[in-house]
Amino acid sequence: MDRFKEISAFVLAAQKGSLSAAAQSEAVTPAVISRRLDSLEARLGVKLLVRTTRRISLTFEGVAFFEDSQRLLNDLANAEATVSLGGVKASGHIRLSAPAGFGRRHVAPLVRDFVQEHGDVSVNLDLTDRIVDIVNEGYDCAVRVGALADSSLVSVQLAWMRRVVVASPLYLQRRGRPSTPADLRHHDCLGLSQQRGWMFRSDSGGRAGELVKIDGRLQSNDGAVLREWALDGLGLAWRSTWEVGDDLQNGALESVLDDFAAPAVGVYAMFPQRRMLPLRVRLLIDFAKHRFSSAPWNEPSSG
């Protein structure tokens, strides 16, 4: 129990930015929060927070511990809800945000099936490539792809995905297969408008970080158009596996430069920190995890 209180105090203090705000949330005095933090840091043997009279900030170790602690508290709340809710049915409304392309192709069908299974739940799916402010704009949950920046939210990983360079067999027969990223300068590359380049590992066993500039006569601000052009044999495209996974499986597209592909990135469900996540939202997240776990484009991180 003491460890739970210490971790709860740490997460609240990090989220609220002050001991007084954390104390108010817990209905205790700031001195109690301070003692719990002191005990936690003493037990771990590391400094987690830098405290001043006006605000607190996380140390390097504190940032890592904060992310793990959020997941731990959320998992515990979900475990308690699972056994305490019993046969209670989910009901109510969910406001959900997702990236436009990924949402249209994968989240929309998932939401359709979810509401068919849970007849008392309604969902408003907002597809946008803008990073929405989940709390201030009133969203219950948001699906995001790639690196996460907002530590005030809880994240649950749903899947992995990566980007691959693809082309039709017809194009590769006509123009040949590039063997290194440097070979792209000799190929027709189908790029997103305003895209600086395509990201690769620095070598076949190295880390991601090499941005290779690409050139081509065709560009579009819509990734779906680039996929169609690639299917038509007009060039190479750098697309996400969630978008071209089926094309790769049925042979309509082939991937190249796989040894140089950047590491996989996560697909996440993001939601505000709460002591008890609404059952309808928790069930939707579990539904998404189960659905995406068997998706052909879901593959573990390659480092």
C-alpha cells in the first residue's frame, strides 16, 4: 500500500506540476505528498523530481519512471474495473480522434464493428491529421502513430508499423531494383508535397537517421494517391505497412531496400489520466488491441 501511495503521489505531482495541486487531488496536505516522494526516492536511490518553491520538474530518471508508473496505475485501474463491473454493460458516448488515412482504412471499420457488438455505445470518429488537444477539446481517446510527446496523457500501444519503399513488379522490371538508398537518385520517386526526403538506417545494421532526398515528376499531398500511382507502375513510393500490407501480400507491390528500412514505430491509444477509465473506452481500446494484433501490417520493432 505504501508503494502504491508513493507512486500515485509521484504521478500526480508530475502531472499537476506542484505539490499543492497533487495534495488537493488526493485530499491530503502537501507535506504528506512530500513525505511520500521522499520515501520513494530514498527507496529507489535516485532523484526523480527537482522541487522548488514554485514548481517541480522531472529528472532524466524521473521521465522514464513517470511513463512506466502511468502504465502501472492504468493497468491496475483496469484490472479492478474488470472484476468489479461483472456483467455491467458498456454504455454512453465516445469521442474518438484518429489520423485521416489510418483512421479511414483501419479505425473506421473497427468502430463500426465495435458499436455493433456494444449496442448501448455511440461513437463520434473525427479523422484529422492535426494533433488534437484531447483534454481541452473534449476527446475521450485518440489514436496516434509514431513518436509521442505529450507526457500528461496515458498511452496504450496497439500495434507496430513501419515504412517501406514499394513499387509495382512492372516498374521494377522496367527500371531495376535499387540496392542502396543512394540509388534512388536514378529512379522516379513518388513523394508527398513538401516532403524533405525518405528516412533510412545509416546502413543495413545501423540506426535510423539518414534522410535521403528524393526526386520525381509526380508529387501529391495525399498518400492514397501515391499508392495508386505506385500500383500503376509510375515509380517508387515510401508508404506505411498499414497502407500497403495487402498489396505486398498479393504481389501487387514489392518492397525494396528492406535492409535499410527505419525501425518500426508504435500505434497508440492516448487518453487523459483518470483513476477509472470509462468502461466503454477501455473496451474500445481492448477491441483495437485484439483487432490490430492479427493485422498483417503489425510487426514488432526492428530496433
